[in-house]
Amino acid sequence: MKATLGKKQIDFSLVISLMLFLGAVIVVIYLIIVDPFNLSSQPYGAGDYYYTDVDGFQDIFLGDTRIPMGTKHLFLFTVIFVGWSVFSCYLFLWLEKINK
């Protein structure tokens, strides 16, 4: 839907989009300034908790009883990941083609 303002036509979806964008920017600036999620009374927060806080963390990741962090079949999982990605790409291209 378009409206005329003087000699120019204005699309209402553009106006609404700009208003939502400006509203989001204002909310972001407000949250940065006020910082309502800062819980300084807590002993930990985002980025303050690391594995080094766990007693004996070196033995967990580097010792004889370490937790396996990966897989023994890395090539297999890489092939499956790439295959799924290619399949999804072709699927979406096919869906776009039949919906045109």
C-alpha cells in the first residue's frame, strides 16, 4: 500500500520497517547504558567460569583418564557433514525451482 506525501509516494512497509529498526536500535542503546543484566553480586557470570575452576582439570583433559573430546572417525563425520550440506543445498534449490 502506498501513500503520497507531496510529490513522493511512500510505501507503508518501508515506514514500518524503519520504525521497527529505529525502535530496536533505541532498545539496544538503552540496554547498553542501563546494563540490567549485570549481576555483580553473583560469584560468576558470563565469561567468568572456566574449566580452571574445576579441581584437577589438567587430569581430566590431559591425564590418563581423560574424557574423549572428539571422534576416532573424523573423516567419516566430515564426509557425512559435507554430504548433508550438499544434499540440503540441492534440496533448497529444487524447492525454489518448483515454487516459481
